[in-house]
Amino acid sequence: MIKLKFFERVDFQQLINWIETPEFLLQWGGPNFRFPLDAAQLESYLKGANEKNSKVLIYSVVEKETDNIIGHISLGKIDRTNESARVGKVLVGDKNVRGKGIGQQMMTEILKIAFDELGLHRVSLGVFDFNSSAIGCYVKAGFKKEGLLRDSRKIGNAYWSLWEMSVLDNEWEHMKKAK
């Protein structure tokens, strides 16, 4: 089992250690970060986050049993007028816990915040088309594919395509009742 706690400066080095290549940084952080990831970039990322009525909530993922930080996730682009937000920066960083359903737990916890605490209507995310394990996790969490953004990111001489996915509040409620 996991819990989410606000991401803090003391968590920077752990996250930096997990981001080992430019390709991995692009998958995790999108075009807003440069390799190598460093504390200055994370300071900028954290600025204005995790405050009352903030547009970004950034979390470390903590394994309850050990109290170790094992991952990272954010809820950004929080639009209280249109009742929407975007999940991003999803990472099960500790390789020892990958493949054990942690990603699914992370998605459940972030959707609880989005729908049950913030009262949002729609939550979206983007995932590269080759990341089949993440896509499977998001589908299990209730996300539906909306469309493929073909060749939307360039890495080296290659282009990566991105699936846009979302889940709505009524779908979330249905999933909670089905459990």
C-alpha cells in the first residue's frame, strides 16, 4: 500500500537519481525539463505548487510499510472553473517495486484527490504510444483513449507519438461502486 505526501526539497535528490537518461526525462517530465535533471529545475517545478488553490499538486509516493519514497506523481493544470486537471510526472522510481501494482495504486490515489477532494469533472493525461505497461495501468484506472497525437515529440532524430487519455467523474463513481 502507498500514500501520497507533498513533494519537498528533501525529496529532490531521490528523484534526480531516478532520471538516468534524456529519453527517460522526456517520458517523465515532458519538454519542460532538460537533462540532466537538477535542483534548480525542481525548484522551478515546485514554485507555487502544493498551496491552497494552487494549479499544481506535486507528490512523492511513499510505501506505507517501509516509509520509503518509491515514486512521484503530480496533478497539474488544475482548472477549477472547468473542473479539470491533468495527471503527469508519473514514475514508479524504485525498480524493486515495479510490476507490483504500485502504478495502479498511484492512479487511484491521485484520482481520489481530483474527484473526491477537489470535485473535478475531468482528468486527463498523455502517454507515449510505446509505453504499453503505463497505458494498461491507466486503462485499468478508468482512463479512455481519446486520440493519438502523431509524432508530437522529437527525441534525437526520432519522433514519438502520444496518446491522450481521460476519465470523467461519473466513470470514476461507477468504478468505485463496482469495487
